[in-house]
Amino acid sequence: MDSKLISDYIDNTVVELNKYYPELLSCIDVEDVKSQLLSSYSSFEDFKVYFDEYVKNSICDFLNINIDKQSKKNLSFKYKVDDLTLSIAQKLVNDTQGLNTNIDDSKVKTHLGIDDCKKIVLDFFMSINQSDPVFASDVYNALYNMKVYNHPGRSYTNDKEIVLYFNGDLGDLVAIAHEVSHAIAKKHDLKLSTKIPSDREKINNRNLLKEVESKMTESMFLRYLYDNKIECVDDNGYSRMMSDDDLDYMLLSSMSSGINNSKRACDETLFKKLYYSNKDKVTPQLLDTYANSEILNDVIRNSAKIKFIIGCYFSKDPSFDYSTTFVPNNGKNLDNEIRFIYGNIIANHFSESFGCDKKVYYEYLINGKYHCDINKLSSLLGFDPNNKDVLVDNYLNTYIDLNKRVDRQLSMDEEKGINRSNVRMLVRNENGFVSTLVLCLVTGFVMGAVAVLSYIFIVNK
Ligand SMILES: [Zn+2]
């Protein structure tokens, strides 16, 4: 009598499992299991009690095998989120509930090549300070000591060079400016010793504040692209200038990492607590508590998070040390990721209170004392380091406001049938902006390099 209910329930569960645990399903004959269950149960309620428990146990077995495979020892978390960061993260998560935080920065496409992008970034940094030849050569060196891969990945800057994953999206152009600012700031970082106690504190601060320069750069750079009337061409061949909506979208995308990393900080802290109170590794009870839900699909989704966390923390390199050797373990440990929470809220304060002031930005970028001393940084940017509430509240206000505007715009576009996903960007050659870009485009890289060099030469003079 309940066979339709039973059959649908199995089908829905299979769909969910397939999303998160295709490995689990690959060795099961679903139709066979279904016919067995249908012949064994006539009441949906009886079936559900058995089936939910069965699925949870299967997931637990799967996760436990994963734990055993990846770690011969006990699960140990090297990274700890401090209480202050956690309270900030929790506030950010609570106050943005229900908002879309999956703001994909590769949504806006460009057909700019890597050389065009480098030239735009070079012009941007020269607009910050034209009269410092050392700064100019630092920017130039960062841009032209770059390893570029044309496949997806997360770009980073190590002690030698920038490693860039480039697909020609607007987000990739922003990533270049982001990484170049890391490279410049890195050069000006103070030389610190791990043996001196006061230096150790500075090293900790520096690690926590490492995204401040790059998030400030993103805010400034996006406004620069907008102010300099970057020209966009959509799929239908209509050309338009970078609009307020594009700016909103990209700013929101840049800010969303603060929210997403807050979610992760809260999730992982909860998981750690639960894990340590359930010493027998993953159990159906742990999954239940973690999922905090009666609904099996929620349990499946949330146990996928456990799988992700296990994958992250059982990496091959448990001695991963961010400060000395930057292994591009990008996104794999929270210690690395929580920097975006601070980077975002401080960068937002900078753009709200200082209107992206070039002098303040430059002063910050080339002064190592601001990179590793929260008190010095706060005196430069005028906030109270002991009271981050104001920073967090302002960040939330900006974020929620941007989110509403972007949401409204996206639904309007949908009504009009506009596809914003394939926008081509060109740079308009006016007001002296990027005067050498057309040259680069027309005569290719060699001439482009000559033009860039002569630009640098003029700046050096
Ligand atoms: Zn960064």
C-alpha cells in the first residue's frame, strides 16, 4: 500500500547520495535493493526507521574507512580558531542567514589575454604612486616573474614568484592585482625572528593580517576599473561601460569570502567539539548531532561536510607551516582561510572610512610595521583593535546592502532574459588610460614589452 512512498523515498535518497557519495553507490545495485525492500516492508514508517539507519551506517562506514586510510594515527587538529575570531565568524554567519553567498567571480567573462591584464594591473599600481621608482620596479618584477597556468586553480604568491591560474575571467584580472599586492607587501615585511617572544606575536599577527593588503587592493582595483570606464561587450555584441551593477557584483564576490570562511570556521569548530566527545570516530549519533536534523537528506549533506573536513585535515603534510614554506595547500586548512575574515572587515573599513585613499593604501603597502602590528595598523586606519564590533557591523551593513542590490539586479536580468555570464571586456583608450594597451594588442607581446619597459623608464625618470 505504501509502495509508492517507499519507492520515492529511496529514489530521493539515491539522488542525494549520488551528489555527495557517488563512491558509495557505485557498488550497489539500487533496483535490486529497492525490490527487496518493497517486498519486506508494507508500512512506510517501519521501512523509514530501518532505511535511515541503514544509510547513516553506510556513510559512517565509508567515512571511517576514509579516516583509517588517510591517517594511521588519531585525528588531530593542528589549527585552532581563537575565541575572538570565532565570535566574529558566528556574528557574520548569524546575520547573513538566508543570503546567497555563492557569488562566483568567474561569472563575468573577459577576452583579455594575460599580457593585456598585466598591463592594466601595472597602470593601476602606477596610478597609486608614479613617483617612486622602487615601487614601480617592484610592481614590474612581480608582474613579470609570474608562472601562469591556463587551468582552474587558486593563485598564490610564494617567496620567489606569483603562481597564477588564468582563464580570462574578470575575477582572474582581479586576482593578478591581489597577488601583486601580496608580493609588494611581502618585500616590505619586517625580518622577524621566531626566537624573540615579541617577534613571535608579530609573526602571528602577520599571519592573521595577510589578506588585508590584498582585500584593500581588490576594493581599490575594482573601483579603478569602473572609474576608468572599462568597456564591456555582451554576447549580443552590444558594448557598454562597466556598470554600477558589475561593480556591485564584483565587490560582493570579493567580500563573500569573509562570510564563507566564517561559515567554515563555525562548522569546523562544531565538528571538532562533536568529534572529541565521540571518541569512536564517526558514529550515526555523531552524524545525527552534526546534521541536527530528523531529515535523512540533511544528514547526508552535513556528513559530506565531515568528509570534506577529514579530507582537509588528513593532508599529506601535517607539519604545514604557513610562515616559512608556503605549500599551496590553498583552502585546505582553516588557519589559512580565517585570514579572509580579517582581510575583509579591515578592507571594508578602509574603503568606507577612507574612500579607498591612495596615500593611506600606499603607506600601508610599503610599511612592514603595519603588516604585523595590529596596534600600528589600527592607528593608521583609525579603529579600536580591542573592539572589533564596529568593524564587523559596518562590514555586515555593506555586505547586506550589496547583496540586496545584486539580488534585485539578477532577478531583473532574468525577467529581461539577459545573460550576464559572458561579458567581454575591452579597455577604452581615453584620458591617457592604458595608452599602450592598443599597441600591445596590435603588435603583440614583443612590442607590448617594449612599451611597458619604456613606461617604466619614464616613471623611473
Ligand atoms: Zn591572498
